[in-house]
Amino acid sequence: MMFVGSVIFSALSYFLNGFIVLYMWSWFVVPIFPGVPKLMIAQAIGLNIIVSFMTKRIDFRKVVKEAEEDEDHYHMRFKTWFSSTFYSLLVFGVAWIVSLMV
């Protein structure tokens, strides 16, 4: 059951981040480079997956330490998911404000 929850949260995270990439692309890349087409949601999700795959760094020492200290794995997973979602929405909000200034 924990694996299914992780897969669902990951899928939701990729969809949310893809949605943010879609809008940020339209706000910043398309106006600067007129020949560049707008992205569709599937393309934005794919671009997000590629970039996150190439740039993600995992500190396994920190993960193991937190797992040993925290007996409630659901709480740890929820905390991780919540913090990444909050960060994504914060970046989206800042990008939206910047797009209003462009």
C-alpha cells in the first residue's frame, strides 16, 4: 500500500510541476524566442521529468538518517511530499509575479 501511495504522490508531483513548466514556458520562453512553439501539457511533463532526472541530487546519508530516526514512514513521506508541493507552488507564484512585470 505504501508503494502505491508513493507512485500516486510522484505522479501528482510530476503533473503539478509539468503544469508549472507549461505556464512558465509560455510566460518567459515564447515571448523571448518568437519561433518557439507553446508546449502541450504532456510535453511540459516530459520536459520536467527530463530536467529533474538530470539535476536531482539525493543525499542518501540524510535519507537513511531520517528513516532511522522516524519510525512513522507515512509521516515522513507526507512531509516530503508536502514540502516539495509547497516549493513548487511557491516557485509558480514567484514566476507568475515576475510574468506580470515582463
